[in-house]
Amino acid sequence: MEIKITNLVKHYGKVHAVDGLDFTLSAGKVTALVGPNGAGKSTLLRLLSGREEPDSGDVTYDGVSVVDYPERLSAQIGFMPDSLPAATNWKVQPYLDFFARANGLKEPERRARVSEIMEFTRLGELADRRLAALSKGLKQRVSLARVLIPNPAILLLDEPAAGLDPRARIELRDDIRQLAAKGQTILISSHILTELEDMCDEVLIMERGKILRSGAVAELELAAHAPTGTESIRKITLEFTALSPKLLSKVRELPNVTEVAASSRRALTVTVQGGDTEVDATLVSAIQNHLGVVGFRRGTDLEAVFMASTTGAVQ
């Protein structure tokens, strides 16, 4: 499902939270929405979800306006706010079952769907825990489970990694990639840029209600860094069947490699000194040394793109 935003405007007095935005989100892609505090990211997500009406402009999903026909699109849009709505007396499983009922699911489909989502979000052991007793990170997991119940085509996630420990963040990245692989269109807002660059295909950089840059991450890196006469830096992701200290040591010894860090349970983010030629040489060396590479993709330094694109200005 394609999302098209046309001249979208939302002002709060003198604050131009969303100021004439025009862009399109590609179906089946993970798009990062980044910007400083007060950039208008949360307002934009609420407008896209139909929770708030714009002053002007429109948002269409495969040609259907969420402004004019929110009821036709509500089941297709999964909006996860930055915190779980208060429901302190609910237990996890009944809470999710309530939303399954609210989305019109009947037995036995309802029971099967709640069970499936609880397994996917690793909530099975927490079924009888009260929401009030959960940590911030676990509440985020419940919030994600809630929006996944109707199997929406669109996911709008506002700071989903907030409060998550390192392991939970890695698991969230894996979950996001799995959902995108199934064809869901995902827009994810976060301040944790290093997390986003490992899961997103495209990026929107927002400041003071406007989109400053948009497009594929690798393209933005090239646009944001003007030639300086100095050697450039590239980041790549290498995937393996399993990671080990010995493997990390061998990857660090590859030509042109300056830094290596685990980015998931089976992947390493590798910083390469140089351009595309050096990246190719590093990959060839990894294969020739039989390191067990099963996947490869070019990455970027999203933090550098962000700093080169924004000024830090607020309204």
C-alpha cells in the first residue's frame, strides 16, 4: 500500500508543526523519520494515522483519503504511539484479546491471532502480568503487539525502541525487517540513529515542520557529503550463520576495515576506509578467507547524514 502526502499542513498557533509536506512512502519499505525534538515527527504520525485532522492538505492510501474516509482505513493503519495508553488494571492477554474483539475477530480466529502475535512479540510468559507492573520496554512490546493484531498494511511507529534494553532493541530490529519482508509499509520515528540505519531502506529528515532530505539512505549519504579531498568512509553489513569472538577478530583483519560492531545476533556493521573500490575489496577478501558470509548490504552513517542536513533550530 502506497502512502501519498500532499501539501500537508498543521499549525498550533505560531508553531508550524507540519508545514506543507509533499512526499510518498513506498510499499513494503522501512522508512526512518528523523529530526530534532520539536521537528513535528509525532504530529506527522498522528496526521498519517487519522488521529488528528490537518489544517489543509491530504494523506491518501492507494488513493483513499484518510482525512475524508478514516473509517475505511482504520484497520489498515497500525499506529503505535510513543507510550502505551494507560490501562493499569488489565493483564496482557486479556488486553490484547480486547483489541482483537474490537477489530471484529471471532472465535476461533481471535484466539489464534492473539496467540500468534504474543508469540511473535515474545509476550507468552507475560500473559497474566498486569500492565502496570511492566517495565517501559515491556509496555512497548505490548503496544506493538496491540497494533499488529488486525494485520495492518501500514505501521506508524513513534519511538518504538524507547526504554528497550540492548537485547530487546536487536529483537525489535529483527521484527521490523520480518514485517517489511511480508510486504508491510513501515514508517518509524526514533532518536536512536544507529538503530535505524540497520533496519531502514529510506529516510525522511525533518526539521521545523519541513522535510529537508528524503530518499534512499545511501543516496542521502552521497548528497550530504560534498567532496573534501579526503578519503571517505563507508559502512557495510555482513551477515553470518553465527557470530563468535574469533570471527570478529578475523573481520577486523580484513583490508580497509577500521571498526567492527555486532548489529544483530548474526550480523556485523563494518566500517571501511575508502570508497566503493575498497568496499568491494573488503567483501572479496571476506569471501576468499572463507569467513562464512551469507549476506551483504551497503550501509551508511545516518548520524553524519543527519548532522549535515539539520541545524538544530527549534520553533
